[in-house]
Amino acid sequence: MATPGTRAEQKRHTRALIVAAGRNAVATRGFTGLVVRELAREAGIVPTAFYRHFESVDALATEIAAEASEALGALVDDLVAGPASDPVVDWPGRASTAAV
């Protein structure tokens, strides 16, 4: 991935790195795995930089949970919108595809 050019692009890039590190932490260790030092290390930033993007670990957790909720809602909408298939049978494959 190319290095972002403008300051705004750099901020968005860094925030995205933090969110990605947070998602990974939640996936592997649960929400209790959201530890600033570990997130910063994984994102390649100093721990104090975390607070330029999020007020707290709880704020990051809220963003991650909101994104997951939106993705789940979209998956459910997709499952019930497809009349040609059975959502009970199809959901594992569609969920797997949506998670990528």
C-alpha cells in the first residue's frame, strides 16, 4: 500500500491501522484484548498516537461493534432478500463470504 500523501490521508490511514489492529485483537482475544500498547505496536504507532484518533479503548470498541452490527444487518438483509434460497441453509457460506 502506498504511503498516504496529505495530512488528512495520513490520519485516515493511521486510524484504519488502529481499527484493523482492534478488529484483530477482538477476533483473537475478545474485547478485553483491546490494550493500547498492543494495538499501537500492531498498528506501527506510539501508544500516545492512539489518543489522537480515539478518546478511549471503549470508543474503539464501540466503533468495532458498530461496524460488526452493520455488517451483520447487511448479511441478514441479503439472506432474507434472496427468495430462491433457504437462509437457514445458506447463511454459513454467505457469512463466510461477507467476512472476507
